[in-house]
Amino acid sequence: MPSPDFTPPPPRRLFIAWLLLAGLTVTSLLAGLDGLSPASTASLTPAAVASVLLATALKAREILRVYLNLRASTPGWRGTLTAFVVVIIAGVAGGQAIILTLH
């Protein structure tokens, strides 16, 4: 089995990742402002919640792959950290679904 390449990503890849993260942040912000009250997530529509969570999951994936250089790690680490992200996103989505059904 060849040894993994632990060289850091080139500056161009880091810059592209940063642009993507900035764009996803703006997407989350705009989706989050969709509700009636910016102070409460209970006012967000299900589509807005889904948009924010999708952008969050994509940001987490990009940070893990590029900035933490997970692309060069073993499949076990990639799978474990991806599972953590999925569990967190699912937990937030489930909690938001409960909030939406109560209102």
C-alpha cells in the first residue's frame, strides 16, 4: 500500500476553498434571513432550514478535506469525521423539525 501524500494543499487550492466557504456563508446568511424574525429559528421555513443545513454540511466537508487535509488520510478517518458531520446535521435537522411542528 503506497504511503499517503501529506503535503499541504497548494495556495491556489486554499484560495478556491476559501472562496467556496465565503460563498456558502453568504448562502447560509441569505437563507437564514428568509424567516419573519432574524432572532428566532422557529420562523424559518423548511426550505430555508434545509438550505442552511446543506450549506453547513458542504462547508464542513470542504474544511475537513482542504484545511485539515483529510483527503490525504486513511479511509477510516475520512469516514469517521464524515459520520460526525452527518450525525450533527441530522440532529440539528431533527431538532428544527420538532420546533417547526410545535409552532
